[in-house]
Amino acid sequence: MKNLIELQGIKKYFPINYRLFDRKKKWVKAVDGVDIRIEKREVFSLVGESGSGKTTLANLILGITQPTEGNIFFKGKEISMMKNKDLKEFHKSISVVFQDPFSSLNPRMTIMDILKEPIMENIGVIKNKDLKEYINILLNKTALREEHLFRYAHEFSGGQRQRIAITRAIAAKPEFIVLDEPTSGLDVSIQAQILNLLLDLKEKYESISFLFISHDMAVIRYVSTRIAVMYKGKIVELANNSDLFNNPLHPYTKHLLESVPNFKSINKKSGKIKSKEFNTFSNVNENKNICNYYFKCHYRDRECLNCTQELHFVGNNHYTACNKIGGNLFKSEEIIK
Amino acid sequence: MTNKLLEIENLKLNFNDYMGTVEVLDKISFSLNKNSWLGLVGESGCGKSVTAFTILRLLPESAEIKNGDILFKEANILAKTEKEMQKIRGKEISMIFQEPQSALDPSMRIGAHITETIRAHRKINRKEVKLQALDILEKVEISNPRYYLNRYPHELSGGMNQRVCIALALVNDPSLLIADEFTTSLDVTIQKRILELVLEIQKLNKMSVLFITHDLALAHECCDYIVVMYAGQIVEKGRADKVLSSPAHPYTKALLNSIPGISKDVKRLQSIDGVVPNLIKPPAGCRFHTRCKHKIPNICDKLFPKVRHLDDGHQAWCHLL
């Protein structure tokens, strides 16, 4: 079975309580029907802007919050049904690296303590000598030095702290690492260090899968195997790395790609880049079936007022929730299939 | 009548910290023409924001300007009194920052922010102020401005708040806008719109923009000229397209090679070993020598390089050239 993690129909709704006697309960649909499978030995990336639901999705996978609906499977076993032994194994197999390297390391612990903790917790008690040897191997993998072990987190720069966080994440030999915007707060040259480190770890540790979350398309391009694009709690497109960038099939993905500043921009300072302004106030009533992206979409038509927004397969491991782009491609692929 | 709006000449700035004297800025010289965008680029700690604050004379008590001149419209900014500076800030020179929620007062409505800014610099009656407030909100593409005049900052999204900050900066028609990483906290699609907006307004008003950013690709999108800073010094400057397509300084080159892109070929990113030096006892000679792969021993670590003039105003400070 090649799926390490599988999500089926995952929803996470947060209630909004305006008044005590509201007839209709309103919800923030942070994650609104997501199906994902993450395979062994891949870097699966979630890309989306703020409010897309990617961090909530990561929290659901990590077990930090519980889904409102849906199932999460780890190696074929459903998480909420897991009992002691399986649950422990599940927790041992996953680790996480957060965005903020300043708040994710305990300021009262030395680096040695920070690294020892997951080892003792998940691998068990080992002799000091073996522990020392093992930690040295870890430090080597992430280009940290032995003298760093006896210092405290505040003595290190942001990039170094993030490397410590990554060392901590691999310490207990996990099968799955979640990285939530691990380089967003770092300078570009430091970011390069961390991204290269991740790629190296992927090579060296053949059995680890990564869930990489970011809003930065360029970073995603550099590290990913497969990419899911999220918008307002739903996955709008899912494809292999090069496919997504060479052949985006959802209007939102296209919009994201066009917005990335790059060095080849021909429209520089000519004022020709004029993104269409759409009025966010609309007279359309709360139509429950309207596509989430309708109001900002350049490809919309009347059909979009009533759309299931379900992902459909278009061939070559590529899924999209919209059929307005490359519509013909989609149809011809069906015939070939 | 010169075309130069802002001229900074040989600026040297120290902070007198309890730990020692931090040599924050050293030999900073550049000029900004009228109706032009200049990008001040560099990573965190290089001194770009401090340069902006020096121009606006908003430095902390511990700051000491050891040397240098700052000429704005041919008048020496460093010689002005605080009262004179207050007339300049918000009117001749405006600034927008990275975090709109920190820049706005959470207890004041949007309308109040704008009227306060207008009235600080002009004698104007209530009715006219309100009209101008509505006008500027429309200019920054906030639809339904009447509604937003009465809202509080927390009721607006990040992108809208940033538009409000831009409105505040532009309402008194400044000649110079200093933009300090003003799109960093925004989503990439919003960032694009806001940048386009400021570009349009800049063209319309023939304003100059000093754009501070760590994002070289963004700088390429909008800047005419670019100044690359490292550890408080300028390492390279010139026309943006020239510097970014043919960088001369090892730091600029390394920086460009560390930026991931979305093009077809995905090359291995180059990182720069080591960390930014401590500026309390900055490295002698070229401050980048501690991390430079091409360092020439006994030269790069002893002598500060003389400027190398490459063609068309492109300058770099490196012994290798």
C-alpha cells in the first residue's frame, strides 16, 4: 500500500456566534471537503493564500484539531478509531516544523535537550554514549556543530533555529514530516540553505514523506513532487510539479502564477498589467452552489453560478475543479482513456 | 534646477548601544531623481530601513550621525529643526510600512485617520476634508468609500488596510514616497494589485518612490534604479535592469542565485555560507569578505575597495573587478 496518509471528505467548520438567538448558524468553512493521498517518498505541497485552509488542514493531519466530518487514514488505519499501540505509533511517525523559528523552540532548553526529547520519547531510553553518537550523526546531516548543543535557542539566528527545528523533526526517525511555511520568515539566502537541506534529506532518508505548506509558488516549484492548490477551503487543482506550472488548469492557479514577480516580466512599468477589478459587493443572493472563485474569475460564465467544484481527472495525474480552461483537452483525454 | 530630488552623500551612522558602538551605516551615497523609482535592496540587518528613518530624521536617541549630507530638494535635511521636519513628514515625504495593522490606530476610524493627516498640514474646512477623504479612498481603489470611512481598521482585511495606509501617505501629494517592504505581509495576488496601484499613482503624480525590499524580483518589476546593500554598506548600484541581469558584485550574484523561480529549468539554489557580521566590530576592508568565495587574502580583508565604474552608471565596490 503506497499511501502513507489519506484524507477522505475532510471538513472543518468553525461556528460564528453573532447573537444568542440566531436562527441560522453561520460557519467559517476553513476546510470544505478535501480528499488527499500522500504517498511514501514524496514531497506533497499545499499552496494557497491566507484563508485557504492549508494550516487548518495541517493541524487536522497532525491531530491538533478534530475534523467536523471525514476520515483520516494512516497506513490504511483510520486515526479516530486508533487505540493505544497504533495511536502511539502514529504519533511517533509524524513530526512538524513550524513557520516561526523563534517561538517553536523552548527558550529554557539547551539544543541538546531539544534534540534529546523526541529521541527519548519515541525511540526510548538509550545509553549516553549511543545517544551522543546518534546526535552527532544528526548534527552532521543538518550542518550544525557539536558546540551548538550546549547553547540556548536565543543565541542562534532565524536560519540556524530553523535548522535546529528540522534536526529535531528528523531525530525520532519519522515517516512523515509536516512543514508549515518553514522559510517564510527567513532571508532569501538562508531560505536557499534550508530548502537545499530539505532536498538533501529527501535523498538521504528514502523513507520520509513531506507535507510542505507555503504561499510562495517559487519555493513550491523548487521542492515539490506533487502540488495541491487550495482556495477557500477546497482543493482547486492537483498535479505533478512541472505539470502544474507548465499547464495550469484552474483560473485561480493561473492567477497565482501570473502574480508571482519574476525577472522576465515584459509588462514592467508600462502600466499594461491591469488586473481586472471586480466589485466585491454583489447583488447575487447567497447562492449555495456558486463557485467559490466566481467573483474574481476571468473565465466565469453562467454555468459557474451552479457548480459542484469537484475535482475531476484530466489525465497524467492532473486534477482540476474547473473545466473552463483547456476544456477541449479535458474532453479529448476522456476519449483517449 | 537639478533633476535630483534626494541626494545622500557619504552617510555614516552609528548606534551607541550598551554593548558597544554599532556601525550601522557606512559611506552610504546615492541619489534619487524626480519621477523615478529607486529600489534599496538587501537582506535583514543591512541598514535599508535605517537609511529611510535617517532621511525622515526618525532615529532613536542612541543614533549618531557621524558624517554625511542628505539633500532633499537641494536643502540639507540634517540641518533642519524638528518643527521643520514635522512639516515635511506626511506632506513632502511620506512613508508606508510593512504591517498596516501596526501603522493604523485601532481606536480610530478610517475617516478619522485621513482627516487627521490632512488637517495636520492644511487649513481646510470640514466639508472639504470629507470630500478629499472620499476622493483619496477612491483613488486607492476602495469601492464604496463612504462605508469605509466609518469603519475601524480591524474590520478591514490586510490588503484594504494597506490601501488605507497608501491613501494616508498620498493624501497631501508628497514628492517622495518611502515604501518599506509594504507588500511583504500581503498575499501574492493582493501584492500585485497594490504594487500596480502605486505604480499608476506614481506615474500620475510624477512622484518619486524609494522602495525598500528584500525581494529582488519585485524590485525588478518596478524600479528604475537599484542600490544593493550589505551590512550597512552599498556594494553595487545602477540601473535596475542592468544590475539584475549583469550583477558585478559577488554578493549580488549570490543573492540572485539563491532566489527560486517558476521557470522551466529548476537549478540548484546557491546559498551563502556564514552569517551577517556583527556590526559592533565590523570586518575590516570589504564587509562581505567573511562569506565571499572569491576573497583575495590580505586585500579584501584589509582595504575597502575603490568604486569600479562599469558602463552606464553601473557601479560596484569589489577588488575582483
